[in-house]
Amino acid sequence: MILRDMTEGDIDSVLSIEQKVHSHPWTRGNFNDSLTSGYVCKVAEMEEQIMGYAILMQGVDDAELLDIAIAAPYQRRGLGRVLLKAMLMRARELGKKRVVLEVRKSSVAAVALYQAVQFDEMGVRRDYYPAKNGREDAILMEWKC
């Protein structure tokens, strides 16, 4: 597996993964905006097949992990952890003091992954995410560089 910078040519593959793994997926415009805004956008690839991606937005002292996903056939193999750690190390290289993120309260696997790499819960954002039957809380987490 290699990690490389996402390009505009990757968006179809990334969007396909996004739509299959997230209940309320990003749009093509969200990915285009991330690329043109200079966010850290990476894809995980093996034999020219994109298996996952992550997007990190830089602030002055902090970075925010905006999106991360692994295609369903490749989940539960440790790829998400590898990709996440690579993004955290990139934030550290960029001199950030911490990385923050929001995660759906119902996303037990994602919360467990973040806790496993030493993210700490900072709070809850009530009714943050759209959900099938209304809204869902987000857990706000941070990782100190």
C-alpha cells in the first residue's frame, strides 16, 4: 500500500467510496474544494486501486481531520489505522499542536479507532449530524501532537 497526494483524477473513485461508506456523504464539490483549498488530501492505494482516503484541514496551531474512509472490502484490516497515523504524523510535521475531529456517536468502530491512537474526548456537539430520523450527536475529539 502506498499513500500519495489525492489528485482531481481520483475524485470519482474517492466519491464512490464516500457514497458507499457514509450515510450522508460529501459531494464532488466538497472534494474539489478540499483540493483547491490546499488541504492535506491523501489516498491509500494498492496496484492502482484506491482503498481509502483522508482529508486534513490546517489551521494556525491546529489541524482538523475532516474526512477519512476505507472502502468496505478493505475495512477491518488495519488500513484505517495506517492512514490515520500518517495524517497525524503529517500534522506533527507541519508544526500543529493538535488534531481535532468530530465523529458520529453511533460510529462505534471509528470511535474505537480514534481512542486506540490516543484521541481524547473533548465534548459533545448536540444534533450535529443529519440522521435518518432527525439529527445525531457528534463526539468532539483531539489528539495532541
